[in-house]
Amino acid sequence: MTRRKFLAAATVPAPVVVNLVANTPQGDRPPALRRPAKITRVEATLLQMPLKERFWMSISPIGGMQPKATRLILKLHTDSGITGYGEGSGGGAEELRRGFAGLVLGEDPYMVGRIWEKMFATTYSSDLVKNGWSRGGVISAMAAIDAALYDIMAKAAGLPLYKFLGAYRDAVPVYVTGGYYREGKGISELVQEVRSYLEQGFNAIKLKVGGITGGFSVQDDYHRVKAVREAVGPQVRIMLDANQGWDVATAIQASNQLYDLDITWLEEPLHWYDDVAALQRVKMNTRIPLASGEGEITRWGARRLMDTGAIDFLQFDCHAHAGITEWRKIAGMAGMCHIQLAPHHEPPVHGHLLASVPNGYILEAFANPDRDPFWFEIYERKPKIEKSVLYLDDTPGQGIEFRRQALDRYGARIL
Ligand SMILES: [Mg+2]
């Protein structure tokens, strides 16, 4: 008997199992087959790790002047024994310490729409001030909780998240972010860095520009990007991120100067105080596609951005803000506005989401353990990225497992 025949013979015929389960009341089913009906416990850990150096964007370094990486890891337990993980960018820890997790205890994880609205309603009610929560903290905590609910639902369905959501593809293009400003880093060091990304197989690279207040003129940025274009050749996509470093006139001047270097998008060109409506001015005066949205925290903020007609790529980040539920609503509107999605940060959750929509353009990833240590250290299992593509497999849920020692080493238990 071949191995395949032996295994087929040993398997209980599927219809029998289905009938058996379908005819058995929820409470009498074996735990592994029981549908989760209730969230029973919330665990949360805040990870923090100092970075070895400052990676400067246009006006500030990643993680501040005492740079550190932060991450919130949330675990929801259910009455069926299925647990769900949700990650957040680090905000919301204080809200969880001050009772926010109580909002999901006892809830049916499949009622994710209701749970989302219940959590969001605290941002416009007296609950916020009474509990000492902040609006931003609530939005951050929601991101992790919402992702954990989806992880539970997909695991209970026995499906990877992207298929649970209704998949469009099972592999997603990925770019790497680098080209930070650093003291003593000239053009040759920048080119060397970019070559290391090519050696790692990346074919799309994002560079930082806009460092005027750090002493880099538009002309300096042009020479930096030109050197990179010459080094990588015409086939590699180059994106530029000004991280709100320019005013309108400078953004227009810079984008026109950089145009002949074949730029896929220019990201967040404008200063914070007028970074939405004024994008129209930039759009009318440049041919480079524009990207923005990593700082938006709701679908209404994302709508204002899309309503300008100025952006070609939307970067809403459900890992930092408001969760999968909100991201999916935004993705629908983006599709209707002919806008592609290129979410800010964190490949594990955004990989599933981009794979679930037709207008998912590209995913951000990191290739430097000094810049993004958690990507390299905290996962026991994570999606595979190879040659600028992230591959999803059939592991139920988000398909991530954390490395216990890393969580113990960098984490402080909140709940
Ligand atoms: Mg950015």
C-alpha cells in the first residue's frame, strides 16, 4: 500500500464528521471542534527594546532621540480553547492597564462588528475621561484586539486569515525601507546599503528624503537618489518618503526635479499642519504619484485624504490604528477611488489584508535588524519573504507564533 492510500484509508470520511458535529449541541462538542462563543481572558505584553543607533527621517529619528522599538502583543482566550494573537505598534498599553480589555470579556468573537463599535464609542463618550484613557491609546488598543478577534475566527474556520477574508491572491509584492540619514553617511555608504538590499533579493526600495532642516538640500536629495537609481538600474522600483519634511513650494520643486529618476511614489511630502488639502496643489504640479495615510487613525481621516483626489497610494496602518475591521472598510473606498493600498509597516497582518483585496499594491518590510529588531527576533513562525515577495501559506489564522524567550526578554506583562 502506498503512503497516500494508507493515509486515505486511515482518515475518517469527512461527511461523517460534519454530520456528527452539526448534530451535536455546541456545549457537547469536543473542545477542538467547538465554535468559540465567548472571550474568557485577555493577556497583553508590551515589548520594548533600545535601538543601537538613530535612523533619521526628514525631521526626526525612528523611535525618538532615545530610540527604541516597541510592540504590543495581545492574546485573547476563548471558551473553546482557541486563542487569537493581535499585534499593535505599542500604544494602548495604558488603556489596557486601566480596564479597556473589560470591553471584550464575555463577548462572542464572531460579533467583531459590534465589539469594534463598542470600543470605538468610548472615543466619543465620557468613558474616555472617566477611565483616564486617551483617544489615541484606545485606537491603538483596538488595532491589537481587532486583529486577535480575526485570528480566532480564521483559526476556528481552519483557514488562513487571507482566505477567511475572501482571498484574491496568495503572494504579495514587498519593498524594503532604508536610506535613512545618518551622521557620516555619504552617497557611497547609501549606495552600499542599497546594494545589500538587492543582494537580499529586494526589487523595490524606499528611501528617505526631505532632510532640509538636517542640512540636506533638495539638490542633495536629488544626488542621493540619482546615485541609487544608477546603482540599481531601471528595473528596481524606487519610492521616496519625505516624512512631512517640505512645504508646498519645496515639495513641488523637489518632485519635479526627481521625476526623471523614475519614482514610483512620493510619500508624505507636506508639513503636518496642512498635509491633506494642500496635497491637491502638489498633485496639480507634479507627475510623480503621491502616497499618504500612515498617520490616519479612522476611515473618516482616510476619506478626507482620498477625497482630495491627490493620492495614488493609501498607507493606512491597521497594525497601529483601529484594526482589520477599519482597514477593510477603507480598502473598499480606495478601490472605488482607483487608489492602490500600500500599508505602512508590519508584514504579518498586512500581508493577509493585501492578499484579500484586488487593489493591494505592495507591502513594506525591513531588512536591517538594527532598524527593526523585532521582525528578526520575536517570531517562531512568520510569513516567508523571498525575492521581494511575501508568501502566505495555509496555516490557520495569521500564521504567526511568537518566540517565548524573546517575549520574556523584551516584554513587560500588562495583563
Ligand atoms: Mg512613511
